[in-house]
Amino acid sequence: MKYTLKNFSYCVFMFLLTFNFILGQTEISPLEKKISEMLKKMTLEEKIGQMTQVDIDALAKPEDITECSLGSLLAGGNSEPKDISAKGWAAVHDLYQSYALKSRLAIPLVFGVDAVHGHNNVQGAVIFPHNIGLGATRDPNLVELAMRTIAKEIKATGIPWTFAPCFAVARNEKWGRTYESFGEDPDLIKMMAIPSVQGLQGKDADREIDVLACAKHYLGDGGTTHGIDQGNTECDEATLRKLHLPGYEAAIKAKVGSVMISYSSWNGQKMHGHSYLINDVLKKELGFEGFIVSDWAAIDQLPGDYKSDIEVSINAGLDMIMIPNGPGKENNYVEFINKLKELVQEGKVSMQRIDDAVRRILRIKALMGLWKKPYSDPSLLSQLGSQEHREVARQCVRKSLVLLKNDNKTLPLVKNAKKIFVAGKSADDLGNQCGGWTISWQGASGNVIQPGTTILQAIQNTVSKETQVVYSKEGENPGDAEVAVVVIGETPYAEMFGDRKDLSLSEEDIKVWKRVKETSIPTVVILVCGRPLLIQDILEKSNAFIVAWLPGTEGQGVADVLFGDYSPTGKLPHSWPKTMDQIPVNLGDKNYSPLFEYGFGLTY
């Protein structure tokens, strides 16, 4: 190469550029310095302890938190203390935290719960609409307010981490987790991602995280073939990225602190062992700086023995493993710790990988302020279930309702009617309104131990003193009622048990509706559901039809719309199918012809 002044200047420029780049890259923040110092003090066992998350029902004794240097506990869907009041939950959290702070380095626990539509395992908490209803609102500001309100209720119990929000893009209504998704369109998921994360964690990046959010389930859980839960998403990478990645990209921009991996597979490879999608895409390409947690015993589904499952999942980029199995059973947390230690000693998992995982966990714990405030704050207990919080949930309910039909201006109803007849199994059933993940994992019909307002009670609260409201679950003897309101739909379910091959209405619901319709009274149908159902026959012969989704405890929001105190604004977050043969039907399909298109919704 012939050296000229021009070449010399170029070489100097490149040297300075490289030097400045290296200088910039090696500049370490005070937080990272502290974490590095702590990592130097930690033994291998203490590091692995931070990567271990144990369900409270699987914990042999609380002393194991100290002895194993456990970094995290969770209370799964059916794992709960005897006292499920806010005070009871706070006491359990603080007890376990006290054992963590007795460990050699006194690293606080991060305790996680499935608070997926409110602090739903706590007695007295406000239960919000499930995500499908929030998607129907098309209101990101309201979703942010809802998440901020939920964060206050979670924080009241001292618990700092929720396994929410879910950014699944539900593409097949047969999937039993459809209601956990905001809808079928990735743009809708993207719209709700930033407000969801910032509502839980807080907007100000310089503030401590309010409640740690967990974006889930990465990646493609809503796109499995035939809508089978924990199934196989079959598509090319371009389609996977286009449909299922946008919500995570937005969440990472919002600084989400944790991500949960999906049980599902992509083209036959389990996500919990997918190094390319976790290490290369999530961590490197998208720049995710938080930590990654497994789903419930999900690494057990990887091929091979348990030691192999640990090796594959940790090397694929998982930082924390959720271990619900009880003591004395196969694959419990002691076995996990011992086997991961062996893998490091055998050179099958590098210390660099261990240190990266622990650094990520410690970083988020620091950003949560857990060292400064490891325990609950009793002064916050009174805000759980407050009237102010119920009003936010009520607003979410009324904005989520979708009006599909309103012949001859049947709605809104008049408040001073002489007699209103109410029928159907879900009219006076708070459990059906709330759906799954309410007190118990699968939810339950009935009272569900939560205070709240059923749709029937809301109607009674709204009409004039002179109006007679008559209720019959079976739809019998409507008499001389001026109008009938029939409330039908699904009963509670959650993951694994919610998949359905037939989305027809139940025979019970059809009989009630027919019984009422035979009287020739104008009939309003309210559908309580976690996904679109087959309604065409009933829809055609009803005077008005409202989809209420799973509204939660604040049924007054339904009455707000019924009686015109709020004109319906909800828009379908899913294309509504005509028949089972048409499912899956999604916006953008070739020959797209649903019963109602994505985004449909009438108003008054």
C-alpha cells in the first residue's frame, strides 16, 4: 500500500474511532460495578441459587431459602397461603424474604405471582376484564391506567413481580388461552405492549420499578397448529417475526424487566431449548437486558433426561428456572442445583453463561429497589379493592363491550320500565364473569370469594324504584315483562383445560334462550366468553346482542351500556367465525368472510 497524507489521515481517524468505541464499551456504570463486585464474592452454589425459582408448595422448609441461597419463589395458580387476604399474602412474602436476608450475602428474593387480570388470587382484590376485553377497548391509555391500578394492588401485598402481560397473538379460537391475548392482530398487541409494561413498572426509567412485568410467552404460543395449547407453531421465520415478535419488540423498548419462555415449539423445536430465538434474537438482536424465566416445569418437556434438559435450556439463554415439583419427587430444586453445578464442573455450561444469568437477575433486583425495601409496606394494604380501583375496572368493562346487533333501537333500555326479565346461568354468577385465573387456577362458577357486582345486581342497581326485575336462571315464567335480558356463555377454564374442538353454545344456554324467545318478548342477549363462539342462529332471532367477554368483578360496567349511561365503543379484537369449518379465520386471510369482521362494533 502506498502511504499518502490521505491514507495517513484515514488511519488516524480509524484508530481514534476504534479507541473511542473501546473506551465507550468499557465504561461501566456504578450499578454494573456493584454487580461485578458481588459476583466476585459469590460461590458457584450461590450463583445457581439465584437462578432457581421454587413454588411455595414445593419448598421443603423455609430454611432451604437460606441454605440454598434461593433467588426466587413463586405462588403458582393453585399455590396459596391459608390466609388469602392481602394481609395474609404480605405476611407470607415477608416471612420468606426474612430467610433470604439471613443468607451469607443477604440477597433478597424476587417473589412472583400470576396476577393476570388484577391481583386475582387475593381475596378482596378488584378483578379486571381479561386481556381479550382490554383489546376490545382499543384504548392504550386506559390499559396503562388499568395496569397501574393492578400494580398498586399487587404492591399492597409486598409482592414485586407478576407473570404478565401476555403478548400472545391468538390466531385460533379453539386455543384455551385466547382470552389471555389482546387479539388476533400483531398491531393490536404492539399497541398495548408499551402501556401494559409501563403501567406495571412505571414510565420513568430513572425510578425504581414499581412491579416487575413479565412479557410472555416467547414466542409464537398463540399460533400453534389447530390451536393446541403447548403445541407446535408451523411457519417460516418471516411469518413468525411478522405475527408474533412485534409485541416483544415494543415491550423491550418499554424496558420490560423479565420475559417468560413459551411451552410451545416452533417447527418442532421446543422454545425452552431454542438458542437462536432466545440468545440471538431476544438478547442480542433486540437488546433485551432483563432476565429470562422458564414456564412451570417447562424444561422437563425437552428431550433427554433432566440433566440434559438443564444443560440445553441454560445454554439456550434461560436465566431462571421455575421448579414446582415437591421435595422427594423427581426433578426438585435440590436436584436442579446439584446437576447444574455438575454441568459447570464438567465444562458443559460455562461460568460465563452462569455469570451472565446472575448478572441479569441481580440487575433487575437492584432496579426494583429490593435491597432498600425488601419487605411489604403495611400502609398500602388499605388500597387493595378500593372504590377508586373498582371505578377504573368499571370503565374498562364498559369500554370493552361490543354491540353486534341492535334492531329497532332495542338498546339502550329504559330505566323506568315496569318489568324487566333476566335469565341465564351467567346473569348472577361472579365466577363466570371473572373466568379462569380467579382465586384458583382454572377459576370456578359461583361466588369465587370475591366481592363484586354481578350483571343481575348491576341491572337492579340501575333501574328505577318502580321497576320490577325478575330473575330465572332457567328462563321460566317471564310473565308480562317488557324486555328480557338473557346472559349466557362459557364457564371458567384456563390453560390445558380450555382447548375446545367445538365452539357451539351449550345446550343449556340454547334452551334458556328458546324458552324466553318463545314468549315474543324483545330479547337482549349478553354473551360472557373468553373467545368468539358460534352464535349465528341465536343472533338472527335476537333483538340485540352484546359481547361482554370476561368482565371481572365490576358488572356495573355492563349495566352502564345496557341502559345508555355509556354508548358502546368496543371493537372486535377477533374476526367472528360463522362455523367451526371456518376456524381459524383472521384478518388478512385469503377469501376472508367472517360473520363479523375484525374491528366490528356498533354504537347507539
